[in-house]
Amino acid sequence: MHSTLIVARMAAHSADEVAELFTAFDETEMPHRMGTRRRQLFAYRGLYFHLQDFDSEDGGERIEAARTDPRFVRISEDLKPHIAAYDPATWRSPADAMAERFYRWSAR
């Protein structure tokens, strides 16, 4: 399974609205189109963490292919009032907001 973790900034009062946006998005076939198996959203002191697990390592490619879908475009726009880049000076694409995994352990 492939995972990504997006780190951004989020106003504390936006958590419910962001959850509602993703609830509606995840009720469509978009998660299946992107290969998403699980999505978890976390907030901590003004930070937003979006953990997404994919069927396989090709999750990034499938997301890229889905980026032009009107539903993907719409949720991206709808999130803008709530989610801001962690470092606006260096942000150019979602890849600039992804944390890098440096350790992994799992039970066998």
C-alpha cells in the first residue's frame, strides 16, 4: 500500500467544513478512480494533515490523471478558503506539501 501525507495550514474553525467537503467527495466514485483506500484528516494547532492510503504505488499517477475531473477541480477550489500552503513562498503544487516518510514499521 502507498501512502501520502499532505501538510498545510488550516483555521481551527474550518475542520467541520473540510470534513463535510471530503464526505461529499468520498461518496462519489472519485476515491475509487484515484485508487484511494483510506483518507484520514488531522488538525493540530493550526496545521492540517491529510493522510491518504492507496491501493498500490501508482496512487500518484492515478491522482494526476484525475486532477482534470470537474469534481477534483471543485473540491480543490472549495478547500481554498479553509486550507493554505504550509509555506506559500515555496508551494507550487501539492507535491510541495507532502511529507517525506523516513521510517516505517509494521507487524508481520
